[in-house]
Amino acid sequence: MKLTLKIWRQTDANDAGGMHTYDVDDVSADMSFLEMLDVLNEQLNAKGEEPIAFDSDCREGICGMCGLMINGEAHGPVTTTTCQLHMRSFTDGETITIEPWRSDAFPVLKDLVVDRGAFDRIIQQGGFISVNTGSAPEAHAVPVPRDDAMRAFNVATCIGCGACVAACPNGSASLFMGAKITHLGELPQGQPERDSRVVNMVAQHDHEGFGGCTNIGECTAACPKEIPLDVISQLNKDLRTAMKHGH
Amino acid sequence: MTDMPDTTLTSDPSHDAPLPVDTDDAADYYTPGAPIADTKAPQGSIDQRWQTRKFEARLVNPANRRKLDVIIVGTGLAGASAAATMGEAGYNVKSFCYQDSPRRAHSIAAQGGINAAKNYKEDGDSVHRLFYDTVKGGDYRSRESNVYRLAEVSTNIIDQCVAQGVPFAREYGGLLDNRSFGGVQVSRTFYARGQTGQQLLIGAYQALERQVAAGTVATFTRHEMLEVIVVDGKARGIIARDMVTGEIETHLADVVVLASGGYGNVFYLSTNAMGCNVTAAWRAHRKGAYMANPCYTQIHPTCIPVSGSHQSKLTLMSESLRNDGRIWVPKKKADCGKDPREIPEEDRDYYLERIYPSFGNLVPRDIASRAAKNVCDEGRGVGPEVDGVRRGVYLDFRDAIARLGKDGVEEKYDNLLDMYERITGENPYEVPMRIYPAVHYVMGGLWVDYDLQSSIPGLFVTGEANFSDHGANRLGASALMQGLADGYFVLPHTIRDYLADGPFEKVDEAHPAVVEARTSVTDRIEHFLTVNGTRSVDSYHRELGHIMWEYCGMERTEDGLKKAIDLIRTLKDDFNRNLKVLGTADSLNQSLEKAGRVADFIELGELMCIDALNRRESCGGHFRAESQTEDGEALRHDDQYAYVAAWEFAGDGEKPVLHKEDLVYTAIEMKQRSYK
């Protein structure tokens, strides 16, 4: 198939940037979206034009490195990561608009590459259980009800890609944060730090310039791992509880 | 210590049959060096060695630890766990990764599980059995002291991860569930659906970020290590490039740890992430670190077949699928193009179950891969023809769905089957999946002693980047075990013996060794940007991959390997004269990043072929067509090749020097592997 691509290009964080149009031929339906961009980049390189910078690593939907706004949707039209989106989801002759994640808290570094360091800084403020290496009790010392373990797992599948932020009209990272709060809060091991975790993570979230949640739900619709919206309710509930406890 | 009883093993006298004298196929390609005499493993009973070493390793006073600078390159399981643990201990740690966050390292993609000798199933497992299975699975080419230690600490890993909140699969009673994996007959694999690597890495990542907040670890993301700094024979730091600004940075330290992963991307197409590379390890190799057994490559049997020339990577389907899926091809070539659902039971060849009745679909990876290649070579492969051959076999869940129900299968494997459907457009609940082997892991890596220290003092190597634990073939669910064993429980003990002599004399940035390292980095970058040729980096990478897969892949021959070496040398020459890299050095430049990596892959590829040429035997994942039994199984030659091949870099254009470390087994008897 043949496609017309409108792609955001920006030389560095200080550049204003703008949309550029490219034509790409010989796209096969079995290609992944990123392989289609690889083909375009080879063409650009051959013409002496600098290839388009975009992030990707595992290309199997788990590392969270890739992420593009495709026709205005985070990761494009299918519920998956950009690397797992295939060209069979598009039609011959289509025009596709490709932009970087949209969020003040994720500044553009170049073209389609953004800085998501804010996510790491949120985790630093409490997205862990404090247990030094070697000090753990026997793994079977504390049984965990199967349903709790399953819920913890289901939300722990968050890949930290940032689609939730990019999709949110407020630029909120509440889904990302709620997933971590819920993952650790479901487990007995996560209880001792439960209050301080939520308070400190939320403070860092606000400090980074992410917006507040107004229950729009774009985040969960865009999430490639289908993290459910109720993790945000859990986040709010945990925050209320912590504040009642005097945090 | 007595050997494990094993009903299926037979001693094969042919191992001791002397080869003709003139069998050093690689004689013209290397220089013999002095043997490696000492691996620093303590003597004595194998189950006491680690205890002895931990006790003998000197301690570092807590007040001194913060004066000791530790650089750790890589944030996968082996790197993040080491950085977190060293930080907790109070050392001053700098952690580097090329990704935008430590959480993205490729350990995250491991699907199936992690082994540990917990024996929760009471099915006869033990530390000794895990040790035995790992040595046997590695075809008796690993170092027994290291493997025993790995099995020993495996149980601590599970305790640690559970305490961190890793949500492993559990039974209804709330206790941990296990499954079995290839090459073993017990259930010792802990798992978190098909995303075990992700969950373990996030556990380690969170522990790492906790130390960042505590001020003991500083992270340097989007940084690539491009050179190691060696001062007076000791590793004292690295040169790294800030991949956003292009700035070349000097980072000095008392000790350097490489946890930079494996080099499977030398094959271009592999299940590795796009960025996985050998550069950190290769730059260290060029500075004096021996590279051990580089030809030992694991070709994973269950990957999604190649669909076309645009392919940028291959996707693994977890080996755990072999627990319930059955592998088959049609008995008749004429059936290969048919809808598999129309092929009756009696016309299907469940070839693994037929050839290996004891282990069936759960034979080790190397055996399953070669069997798939063989049936496809016979013309019984399935799926679309690529270059005139159908390269695929069926992995069928029909019987599992009948037995467990669709829900039962979904619960165990849902995300994997979904992923398959997304990539291929076919629904595996209705049509059998098609799989084919792909490069997945490398057992070779930088040589390390028992302390995980390389041949450069002060340079330690952990995880897939080192060579020590898996011999010539790694068992499933053992990579995660090794990465975390090294990082959480081994390195923090062994490295303190080295650091007990520190802090070392301060190195000045103007020191000639630092200047030399910086200059070599900047000169190389300048070179890539000024060749101004006509070919892209990717085109060279692809060509290198073709050469490696064709001649140094699942089956290797003397003629093929010699041809590959010639082709690689020609490719290298062309790369140096005809490369085209656009953009600048002082900005984010992904082509420039790739150029450095591909340059190193080209040099590594040549060494892999020389190593494969030298080893005229078949063992594990290394199959030399010249060395096989009558029924086509790998045939080792223990009398000649029971050694680790540790290669020393001798200079550009010079022949590498081969140092041999003899493998001596005291706790296990070397036998012919048999899974029949």
C-alpha cells in the first residue's frame, strides 16, 4: 500500500517544530507501524535527509519505550502499543498523522522522542516496598489470597509508556500512579508504607506538572495494557485514608 | 558427592574416541595462549564452596562504603539488582542505561518464569538437582562451582522478590504456584502469567529507584558506555555519551560492573530488543577482557516465523507454551499446504514426542530447535514459502483446549496467544500457531572468575554479559535466575573483597589513560560521520545478520565458517569506506548510535566464527555438522574440548589469542545428554 505521512519534526527541545509530509510506498500489511517508519527512514537516509527520531526497543509490546500519537490517538486505533500495531489496521492511500506524546510533563527531545523521566521520579517517591536484599522472610511465610494476587498482577502489568498522560485532556498521570498504588496496596507486603506511598507519589505527580483527574476515562481507553479506571478510585480512596491518618 | 540417578542416561564411548590429530580447523586464525590456571573457586566439597568464599571475602567497613564509587552499566535484572543492593549497602553507585528509564531493559521481555529449588511441589527437587539439570542442560560446558552457587542462591531470589511485591501466580490457598519447563522433570518454575521478566524487573527497578531517593544511586538514562578506562591495569571508569546532547562524559570510579546483556543482535534478526548490543562488552574486550565461548548461541524453538524482508525483529512465544501445546508437522509433504485442521490425527507427526518419548515437547531448546530445522529441511515445514522453503512447524493447543477448556488455556497463556494473533492476524484458539527457531540468548560472554571478575582487575561482569553458568545451552527460566542471583546475591559479596583495598588512588581526568579513552571515542564518532559513503547502517547490520545466520547459526561447518570469516572481513572493509551516517555528533542521532554498535558486532561476528571453527565438536547450541551421532544428535568430544575458550584481543588485524580453561567436574559425571 501507499501512504502519506504527516510527521512532527523538531530538532531539539528548544526548536518550535512543525509538521512535515512524506510519501511512503511498498508498505505491506504484515509490517508493524514502526517497521513502516524504518522503511521511510531508509528512504530518507538514501536521499540525504536525516532520519526521523522515534523511540522503540523491545518491539513486542512490553518495554514501554515506544509511543506515538497516531491520527490523534495514543498508540493509534488498536488497543496495543505502537510497536504491536500492524499496517493491516490502515488502508491503501490513507494519510496518517504522527506526533509525539502531548504533555508538558513529557518535553520533546527530538522529533517524536520525549522525556518521561517524571515517571521515574514519581516511583522514587514511594512506588516500592522497602526491603533490603537478603532481609526477606521465606516466600511462603505470608500467603496471599489468589484474587488479591491476581488483581495486583493485573495492574502491575503497566508498562510506563505514558499513553494515559498523552490521551488525557488534563495531562494527568493518575492511571499510571493508581496502577502502582493498587499493585502494592493489594499485597500484604505493601501495607506498612501504604499511606506514605500515596501521599508522596501524588505530591511528586503534581510537582512534575501533570494535571488532575476529572474522570474522563481517555487514559484507560488508550492504555495498551487495559489498566482499569478503578485504580484511580483506589488512589483517591488511599489518599483520603492516608489524610485521615494525619498524613 | 554422588551423581544424580538418571534413568535415561547412557555413557557414550564415542566421547573418548580420539579425533584425528589434525583437527584444529581454526589453526590459521588464532595464536595459542597460556591456559587459565586459576578461576578463584574455593576448593573442597561443592556445597561448601560458596559459604567458604563469602566468609573469606574481606569486608568493607560501612563508613568506608560511601567513599567507594561503583559504576554499573545496564539496568536489566543483573544490573538493577546489583545497583539497588550496592546502594542499600551504602556504596556510591552510578547506574547507566541506554533506554529512557531503567525499567525498560530487555529482561522485561522474558515471559515464562524463573527457576528456584524451593521444592514446594515435593516432587524430588533440590539444590543438587537444579545444579545437575543446569550442568546437564548446558551439555557439560559450564563451570560447576558457579552453577552450584546459582542453584544454591536461587531460593533466596524468590523470597526477595515476593517481599518486594512481585505478584507471582498463586494457588487458591494463597501459596505460590509452579510450572515445569524444558529439560527438566520437576516443577520448579515460578511465574507471573507470561510476563515474569517484567514483574521481576519492575521489582528490581523499584528497589533501584528507592535507592535513588535515598541518595546512594544516581541514574544516567539515555547514556551509552563507549569505552572502559583502564589505569595501571585496573578498570577505573567509563566514557559514556549522553545520547540526547551528544556530550562525551568521563565517569571515574573504584570499580566497574558490566551488566550490559547479550549480543544476539549480531544476527540482526533475533528476539532481542532493537537496542541490545555488544558495545560495552566489546570495548572491554578490546581493552583486555577475555571473551569466552562467543559461539555459544541459543536458538529458541518457539518464535513467530519471519513474514518478510521488512522484518526488524522476531518475537518469542514463551517456551511455557510447550507445557500444553503439542508440536507437529504433516507426515506427508503433500499435506504441508493444507489447512492444518483438515489433516487427520494419523497423518500428523508429533516428532518431538516420537523421537524423545521421555521429555516429548519439553526437550531442551537446542534439541527442539534443531529438530524443527530438520523437519523443515526434509520439506515438511508449514506456512508460507520463504525462498522456496516453508520454515514453520505447528504448535497446537487443540488438545489443551479440550482438556483444560478455553478458559483454562486463556488464564495460563492469554497474553501470549493474544500477541500471536496481533502479529500474525491468525487466531490460535482456532488454528494451530506456527513457530520457528530464532536467536534468543547467548551463553557466551566476557570471561569471569568465580568472583565474576573479568581478566581486567576491577571489571566485573554479571548476567547474560558473562559466560559462566549455562555452558553450551541454557535451560528455560534460568536467565532470570542467573541475572538476579548475580546482582542480588553473588556480586555484592565478591566485589567487596576487591573494594576492601580501596578507595584507590584518585585518577585525574588528564591522566593519559583517560585522555586516550576519550580520544578513541571521539575519533570513532568523527569517523562514522565523515565516511560519507552510500550505505545505511541498517543495511550493513542486515548483511552481517544474513552471514551469521547462514554460516554460524543452527548448524556450522568448517567450510561455511571459513567462508563467513572472509565475508565478514570484506563487509568490515566496506563498512569503513562506504557507510553513510547523517546528522551531527552533538545531538540525538540514532543512526550514529547504531553505527558504533554495528561496527562492534562486525568484529564480534568474526570472533564467533573463529570460536565455532576451533570447536570441532557439537555441544548444546553449537552444532558442528562434522560431529554428530548416527541419528543426528550432537556429539561432544570431551577428550579435546572440555574447556572454556577464552579469547584475548591482540590488536586490530592481529590473530586473537586463545586461553583455555579446563572444565573439571568433581560433583557430577560427564555423560552423553539423552532426553529419549
